[in-house]
Amino acid sequence: MTIKLYCFGESGNSYKAALTLELAELEWEPIFVDFFNGEARSPAYLELNPMGEVPVMIDGDVTLTQSGVMQDYISSKTGKFGGRSAAERRDILRWMFWDNHKMSSQCGTTRFLMNFLPPEKRPAEVIAFLQGRLKAAFKVLDGELANKDWLVGDQPTIADFACCGYLYYPEPFGFDRADWPNIDRWLDGIAALPGWKHPYDLMPGNPSDRAG
């Protein structure tokens, strides 16, 4: 049965789930959510996810929200990207929780404020504050990757696919790969995995669709 992922290309959290599905070689299809025209707040969508958030993943009679839960489900279903031991499993969760709290939430908000709001509505002080928090997060991530290829163990895991979720996007939000050589090398390593695709190639929805 084909897994359905309700998503849109600009969503870094959707990308985490989509990338994990793709690299795990599961049969899946993206279902476009017209987020910028309010579909995620529509009554029909709120039936799927009362939180009004994207993504949502449906696999038969299983419906999941929150990208980290989806990644855990995919890993459990396939036996891939979940670490080699219980200790590695805990470390994977540690990095996924860290990413949700310290990095992805700031990446997503900053990128939205800087690129998807009209220029006159972009709050400069809020953006500067968030970029300061992001710089601290990037420093932690870059330091962790100084002497290793993957965040946990000797192979890629869902921790890597969570923490990279926003870092391939071209829109400016305070992240320049040239400033973080270890992150840059790590992103190249993920992109070299069989089946990797850029978010705008993996899911429907692109800022160019709304240009003009």
C-alpha cells in the first residue's frame, strides 16, 4: 500500500519525513497542501490534523503527525536508520529533540519571516534575535561533526535526516554553508546517499509557483 504524505515543498519539516521515506525506499506519494492559501487551517485538513500543521502521513489505518514521529515510524517499519544499539537509539532521539527545540523551529520561523512575508512586515529585531539563536545552534552542530561523518554511530540515521531538514533550502535565513565547514561536509555526505533529492525536487510546491 502506498504511503501518503501531506506536504509542500517549502516545508522543512515535510522534507524530513519525505527524505526519510525516499532513502528508506518505501512506496509513497506526496499530497500537496496549499499551505500559503490556508489549506492547513481548513475544516477538512483539521480533521486530519487538529494541530493544523504539515506534514501528515497516512499508511493504511495509521495516521501520524509530527515529522519526528514519522521518521521513527519509518525507521521501525524498515529497520533502517535507527542505530545499531539501544544507546545509539537514545542518542538519535537526543539529537532529534535538540533539533526540534534549538534549530529547526528557529530555522523555519526565521526563513518564513525573511522570505514569505511582505518586506514591510518583516520584524528586524525578531529576525536578529532568532539568527543569534541559530548561530549558537549551528556552532553546536558544526562542533559535533568535527571528527565524524554522522551524528550518531558510523552510519546515517534519522537524526541526520532531522537536523538537515532546513539546511538545503536556498532562501536566506542566516545559514551560509561556507561558514560551517563540518556541516557543509556532512550535508554533502547526506546528498551523496542513493535516492537523495533536494526538497523542491522531492515535494510539490516552490516559491516560484507564487512569483508575480
